[in-house]
Amino acid sequence: MSLSEEEVQFSDENSDESPLSSSPEYETEHESDGAFASPSASEDDDVAAAFAEEPLADAEWTAQFLRSVSYHKFTRLVYGRTGNTRIPLPACAYSVIRKQFPINKDENYVGFELDDD
């Protein structure tokens, strides 16, 4: 079914009769509670202190996290999805991952442990 040109009414959005031109003007509201205020020097120090407590700022935590991710990704690459099945990795994989992401001197390496289930 096609419509003739008389049946179709086009409106020019730029004309004065356009419904868009008759919309009310809105005022922009400004936040007054300081949510967008620039931080002061003392607030910069607080932000830096908070970041120092972040896990990513801790090199030992980061190395442990990256070791864990590396073990997981290596297992997925070699064995595919294993679900809850735990598979020991080859010793060469452990040594390369531990060399890349070293263990803290005070930390003892536990190694693979079977679930007691």
C-alpha cells in the first residue's frame, strides 16, 4: 500500500510552526553540594594515601594474583575447561610462572593440593 504525496504530511523541523521550536526552554541546574568541586591539596593527599592501600599498589599481592591467573590460563590452554577438576601442572610451567612472578622470600610455596572432598 503506497501513500500519495497529499496523504503524507512532512514538517520542516526548522520552521516556526514545528513542535520542536515551541518546546519550553530549560535551565541547567548546577550542583551546589560540592560534588563537582575541584579537590584541594589535602584531598589529593587523601587520594594518594587511599591508593597506597589498594591491592594493585602492593607488589606482593599483584605478583600472587598474576601467578594465580597464569596457572589458570595455562591449565585452560593445555587442558581446556576442566570445571571443578584440579589437574597438576608440569614442573616446567610452575618454574617459569614463579620466575616471571616471584614469590616473597617469607612465603613458602605450597604447591598442588588435592581437595579433601
